[in-house]
Amino acid sequence: MVSSDMDKQPDAVSSVMKVFGILQALGEEREHGITELSQRVMMSKSTVYRFLQTMKSLGYVAQEGDSDKYTLTLKLFELGAKALENVDLIRSADIQMRELSRHTKETIHLGALEEDSIVYIHKVDSLYNLRMYSRIGRRNPLYSTAIGKVLLAWRDRAEVEEILSEVTFKRSTSRTVGSAEELIAQLDRVRAQGYGEDNEEQEEGLRCIAVPVFDRFGVVVAGMSISFPTIRFDVGQKQNYVAMLHKAAGKLSAQMGYRDYPF
């Protein structure tokens, strides 16, 4: 039973507790009607109904035909599986990223797609005093980051257009891509050359090179990058960085079950 003490909590906390109380009850038995569910979680039927309708609209709960029976969908399972996948990805990536850091002494990032942005899910800091400052969990735009470009370049054009339709393009520097059309025009080149670049597009004085990481289905699930100040950029070193990134990302992709890394 869910304690009636939740009614004494602040509204936001109480609502969260009620949602999870309903989810837990639905998880313990395959289906529930509103009357039975309201008794089980100790809430009024109107409150249970209101929460169920919201959860249904978000895809976490389904209604059995025309009946008043409700069941959980697989969306929670999908969320859990995604979290576990990221844990495995990060654990495997850490070894490769530290090896890259040892050779380059630069900041190494691992980023994943989250709605219309990238999120840094792992990093190894530069060994230099002058370095890129970032944090795990930070979000950055897709259009102005090397990782963002590789996350998009291997996706179907229709999917890319749908993702970018929700994006507001804001210029961080004079080099920042200003529109979806301009970005999409770059993606074929990114895919052909096997890497994406941020040439002072997100931040003045900072460059970044990124390559894709594939899962066992050949889907790009992350981008791995090297970031460095422009004052340490050496044109002759660029292809060496790309080769090191491809080697590391190829090993990581193989650990994720994809053994046909294309570069």
C-alpha cells in the first residue's frame, strides 16, 4: 500500500509519489481497473483517473480495449534498457578514452543524442592547464559541435530533418551554422570523410574533432571527440588525431557488438 502520508507532502513531491505509486501497483499485476487501483494506492478514483490519462498520453500506460483496465507499456523497460546500455558504453569507453588522453594530453569526450541536443556522458580532462572546461551531463547544440554532426550524419535524412525542426539555431560565434539547410549540406561530407569538426563554432578559440561509435545494429549511439585550443592546433597533426579516434571508436564499437567499423 502507498502511505496516505503522501498527501502531507508538498504538491510537486506528492504528485511524483502518486505517479510512482500507480506505476508500482501496475507493475505488480498485469492490469488494474480504476476502482481497484484507487483502493490499492489509497487515492480517490478521480485522482487516479487523471494521472492514468496523463501517463497514457505519454505512452507509459495503455488501456485494454474499451474496458477500464490499464496496463504498463514497454516504455519504462525501454528507458531502463537505454540506461543500462549507456552504463556499458561508458565503462567500455573509459579505457579507450584514457588511452587517447595519454597520447594527446587533450580533453576527450563521449556524447550521445538527447532529443535535439548532445549530452556529454563521459569525459577525460586534458593534462594541460589551458583546456576546455566542461562537465558530464552538460548539453550542447547539435549544429555547432563535432559530436552533434557525427550523431546526425549517419541518420536518415527524414529523421535528421525531424530532429532539426525543433532546433532554434543561435550563433555562438561568427562561424556557427545558421540553419538546418546549411547543417544538412555538411552532413554528407562528414559521413564521407568519417569525422565531424567544430572549428570555433561553439566557442571562440576552441576546435574539436569527433568520430562515430556504433552499436551492434550499426546505429550511431555516441560520438567520441578530441577538443583542444586553436593555439595548439597543428594541421599536420589533424589526420593523426582522426586516425587515433577511429582506432579507439572502432574498438569501442566492436565491444558494443559492431565489428564492421568503416574507417
